[in-house]
Amino acid sequence: MWKIGRLEHRPTLHDVIDKVIIIAYREDVSRLVSTLKLEGFKVEVLRPDYTHEEMTYSSNSRTFISHRKAWQKAIESSGYTLICEADFVPCRGIGQFETFWPLENTYAWGYLYQGSPRVLAILGSDRFLRAHTSPLVCYVVNRTVAALMIKFFEYEQTEYDLRTYFTFDSHLQWYVMGRGAEAYMPLRHYGEHGGMANPEHGRLGSLRNRGQHRADNLMSSLHFLPAYAKGSYLAFLRVRVAARLLGLARLMSGRWIVRTNVYHHSTIDVFNMYFMGLRRFIWVPVRRSILRGAAKH
């Protein structure tokens, strides 16, 4: 059994997460549930009961409503709540992975999975990665941040018609940042976005690659094959290679760093940020058979 080395002073996800909420509509999430329970988490599946009016909303807006309901539940917890969508595929050992945000900061939260990840700054002696990303495939919040996200929902529904398509997840971080929240990410993804992109992204949106995104690296091998592989390990490898190359291209083209008026980086700071970006790819997770893991569920 492969074990993840970690600093003794940094707690694991299992240490700090009170519960996991899986947002699903009609998807079969039994494999995801059993996997997360195997990792030692308490798991709740949240299946929305949409009203007649809500059924007239865009698919993206209904997902937004589901996240709001998860935030409402997160407020009830005194600790951290991990929220993930039905197509999240966790890495093996995720329960023992390190926390990657400053626990003493009640306004800090984290993306376990990031789409097109970029970094704003490297902070503190623990070298936490203050991040910018958008997809809400898998993230962790506490009640303070969840309350800000609920305010964000209230704001967005006054600005947009929920019957239409709009990318609420790309707006969310800037809103909560403006109210003091800070998003962080681990050096490597703690899981993968396993599903296909929402068709609305392609039909109605202007997102690059029709809204499709994958992890550009992984902390360890996955518990089971993502749905996008359609049962083919070769197809899975093709996607993984393409995602890794895209991540390297993002780094080499300079899109890895987001410049804001919050942080003023010296030449050394910028060098360290690029060096950290390169470190993300100098890593090959142990290739424990993904197919054997899938067969057990």
C-alpha cells in the first residue's frame, strides 16, 4: 500500500472535514459514495427536488441552486464541509492528503480539483498556494465562507435571469474575494473531473474547449476510471496526456500567474511562483492499477 508522505504538523483532510456532500440529480453515485466512505468520510447525497418554476431554469442555473442548498447545509457544521459534484473521481488516499489552506483563517477555503488553475501568490512558511480557478467540481468550505456564497447566490439572481445560461462559477470567487475570502489549492489535484462538459457550455456559452476541463496532474492514481474514458484505459491515458500538456502550455505561456492589485511581486517572487508551477509536473503518481480499483466497486 502506497502511503503519502506529509509534514507532521499539517492536518489531513480526514482530520478537519466533518462531512462530504455529493450534489447529484439522477446520476448513480454509489461508487463515489462507497469510495469516500472507504476513505473515512461521512457522506450525504443531496438530490434536489426542483419546483415547477425551477424546472424552467437553465441546467446550469439548477446546478447553481443545488450548490446553494449544499452551502446552506455547510452552515450547520462547525467544521469544514467537502462539497463535490456527481462526476468527481477522487485520488487514492485522499482522506490522508494534507490540508492546503491556512486553517487559522476562517475566510480561507480550497479547491481540491481546479479547472485551468492559476496562482495569485505563495503565502506563509507553509507556502500555501493562493489560487484562482472556477469549476465547483470539488471544494471545501466552512460556515463563514458558505455564508458568503449564499449571499453571492442572492446577488447573482438579481443580476441574471436564472432561465438563461451564465457562468456563475467563474463569478463566485471574485465576489467572495471582495468580501475577504481567500481561495487556495493543493500543489496537485486531489481528484479528477470525470464527466463530460455540460452541453449548455458549448451551445450557449463562449468557453474555451466548450467548457471541457480535466486535471493537469494528479496527487495519486484514481479510485476508478472516469466516465469520460468509457471503460477504456487507453482512452483515459490519452485524456491524461492531453491535460498534462495543456497544463504545461499554461505554465510556459505565462498564464499560470494572475496579477492583481492585492499582491505586488518581486522578481524573486515571480521566479518562485514559476518554480512552484514547474514542481507540479515533476511528479508521477504511483501507478496502482486503476482497473483493479474499479472492479472492487
